Amino acid sequence: MIKATAPGRAGIIGNPTDMYGGTVVSCSTQERATVTVEPWDELLVEVSGQRKVLKGREEFDMTGDYLDVVRAVIDFLGMYDEKLHITCTSDIPFRAGLSGSTAVIVAVLAALLACRGERTHPYKLAEMARHVELYYVKVVCGYQDAYMCTFGGLNYMDFRDKEFYKGIRVEPYATIEPLTPFVPELPLILAHTGVERISGSVHKPIRERWLEGDPEVVQGYLRVAHLARMGKKALLEGDWELLGELMNENHEIQRDLGGSGPANERLIEAALDAGALGAKLAGAGRGGTIIALHPEPEELIEPLKEAGADRILFPKPCPGVQVQEVEGS
């Protein structure tokens, strides 16, 4: 039996400019997606309690359920006739802006490639995962999720020359700079709104404005990418006041472009009122999760819960995708 796991991620600053050739600083979550693959007498897929035997090409059309992420990977790899039992579980909240779906895609890809005896470097694996999510699952997305679920850790990421989605064979790989060894403290907290949504539904209208050359979007995201570059410096210096200011400006720009939502704003306001130095979206808005910076992040737990937070998490640099063969199965 092959077992693969991959972490979620939380955007600290710079998101969503990973969709626009920009820069993002992001941290993995302690929560992970887990995938097991073992020989079976049919192609059986299970994801978070949903279960289905896939027979024939028509079974691989997207239906909007949790099984789509596995269908998409199998379709991408052309493994329709395999006899396998693929089981996916996750303690990353799904559709919460923490890359829960992408973590499953990365783990399934890594596990199925291992089943075929294939190895690939993490940059290519990340690009494959992002390709699957965009072109097979049909989610408008950037590159942060796929790279973070693959690499894990705390990373400064440069996505220049990747804003027009030219495809795996044409685009350069992203530049991934690990910051984990240089940032011993990360006083951040995540609060999930409890509102599920598909990130592409948030990103698509803003993406269309950017493609049309809307100056508010174009200039806004150039500024956000710059904030991420300064955020890297603030992180390395432990300058939490500066980082908080940068995070707040990042959020103001994204909010004014229509990328936030009432549930997000309620939690962000609660965090700032309780002394957070900065608070913003951890991923796409209109639900999902916010991230807040506080010298003592535990002090935000109760105010965030009182404001309606459904779940509290703490981002932590953790390993990226891991694959192992489990003996005795």
C-alpha cells in the first residue's frame, strides 16, 4: 500500500498575486490530507465519506462533489483501467481557503505516480497539481496552493512570468525560497468562518477585470506583490508591527476589489479590536479563513470564537508532500 500526505497552507502576505506573476509569503498548516492506494478488484474511490466505483470514461466528468479531485487526477494520468482502492481523508477544512482540495490533489498525484514507479521533482509535481486543478477540476486558481502543498514549510515565492497560464511545457517554474530556518517565531492564528465556498468563484470576476486591464486591479496587485517583498524583510527581522501594517494594507486592497465578505470582515474586525497587529484573508474570501498576527496569538482565540469563528488553527512550517510504502498491507 502506498501512503501519501500533504499539508494545507495559509497565505501570510501577497495573496492572491500568485495568479498575476506576483509574490507571496505563505506557511503550511499542521493539518494534512492523507491518501492511501492499494490493489483492489475494481477502481474504488473514497473521499471524506463519499464512495464510488468508477467505470468507464463517463464516470470521470466533474459533478461538484468531493470525488472530483480524485477523478481529475486519474483522468490527467489516464489511469482509467487501474484496479485500485484510493482512500482520501483530511483534517484540513475543505473549501475553507486553506488549500484542502489542492492538498488532496498533490497527495493523490504523488501516490499514483509512486504506484507506477515514477518519481518527479517537486517543481514539476506542483505544476502538475495546479494544471489538474485549473484544467480538469475547472477552478480558477493561482500557483501558491500547489507549490505550498508540495513544498511545505514557510516560503517566499516568486511567480513572475506565470500570469498568463501558458502551460507546463512553456512556463518557467516558480522560485521558492525557504524562510523556515530564519524565522524561529511565527505568531499567527487562523480562524475559519465556517462558510464553505469554491475559491474560483471569488477569483474569476477579479481575474476577468485584470485581463481587461482594469487599472484598479492591475495597480492593486502590483502593490500587493510589493507588500509581500517587504513582508519577507519584516518576517526575517521579526518586525511584527511592520508586518501587521503590510498585512492590513494587503487586505484593504483585496477587500476593495470585492474579494472579501461579511463573515471575513467580522472576524478581521474582531481580531484587530482584540489587539492583532494585522489581519487579512488567508486565501480567497467570501467565507473561508482569516489569518491574524498577534504577539500572543492565543489571546485572540476567545474574541474570534465570540465573533463566530467555526474553527481555530495555528499555521506551522511542516514538511511538504510525503510518500511511503506501508508494509504488511
